[in-house]
Amino acid sequence: MNQLSFGDLIQAANAVENMPLVERRDLLLAAASTLLQLKEDFREMGAPPFDAIAELHCELTAIAQNIFTTDDSSVSSAFLKAAEIIMNMRAALD
């Protein structure tokens, strides 16, 4: 699965209401995967662990697993949190 960008996640957060549930789930899992890849990139650079990644990864995965009962605002909020962390991590890698 391709890594998601900050812009991808902002766009997803803004489109949640019109997004099919399966697409929401797939994007949440892609965001979780992107976070894990960035965490690995940080580890390879010898950087200290980024604690927020593990917490957000769990949150994204839980929402994806319960996508049929999760409200739009929770999904949108998860996308925005992921976007913020991904933006901060990519900036730190540059």
C-alpha cells in the first residue's frame, strides 16, 4: 500500500461524509501503515521513539475495525491527527 501524504489525509478528513465505508477503512489502514513506515525510518536514523505513533496506530486500527459503527467526526478527527503527526515526522526527516 502506498504511503499517504499530509494532503491525502486532509482531503480524506474533508470528504468523510461522502466516502464509502470500505474506502474509509482502507484509508485508515493506509494511514496506520504510513505511520509505521515513518517510525521505522526514524529508528534507522537512530532517533528516539515517537510515542504518539503507537497510540495513533492503535486508534486508527480500532476505528478501521469498527468502521460500521464509528461516526463521521471520529473518522475525520483520526485522519487529521494522522496528518499532523505525519507532517511533523516528515519535516523532522528532512
